[in-house]
Amino acid sequence: ASANPFAVVTQAHLKAQDTAGSEAARYQAKLGLIRSLYRCGFARQDILELFRFIDWVLTLPEGLETQLWSEVQQFDEERRMRYVSSFERIAQKKGIEKGIGTGQVRLLRLLIQQ
């Protein structure tokens, strides 16, 4: 819960020791630490640096690394995604359709001029 990067480093080291014999426990520990980086409000560059350390200390087999990567990507997308109401979706769709129509008209004018 601490925003101190050394807390993350210490936590990663302790988790590495605790999970030395269990890939499943190590996977959960690594995922939890990565998620905590987002929750603590670290800057993106700090998250990347701390992630490198966590990745080095808490190694996983390739299959679990792939699974972890998918889960981290999904988590990252969910954190950036906000709820879009049905009205906003309709407005976006109409805006896209209008933009496409405007682009087609401009293209036709350009072709006619040429």
C-alpha cells in the first residue's frame, strides 16, 4: 500500500522467498505486485522500472509469463477504460458516419477537379 518504491522492492524480494517452491503462488504474487503498482499511483516510467525488477526477481515459466502478460494487459485496459453510455455510443457512431460521409464528398470533389 506504500507509495515508496523500496516497499515494492522489499515486497518482491519477500514474495520471491515465500513462493520459491510454487509456480502458482509465485504467479499470484507477481500479479498482485504488478496490480499494486497501478493502485499506488506510480508514474508510468516508475511502473516500468519496478516491473523490470519484479520480473527479474519473480521468474515464471514461459507459459505462465504469457498468461500473466495477457492478464496485465487486460487490467491496464480496464484501468484506462471509462464507462460509455448508450447515448455516447450512438453519438460516436453518428459522428463516425458523418465523418466518413464528409470524407467521401471531399474525395469525390477532388476526383472531379482532377
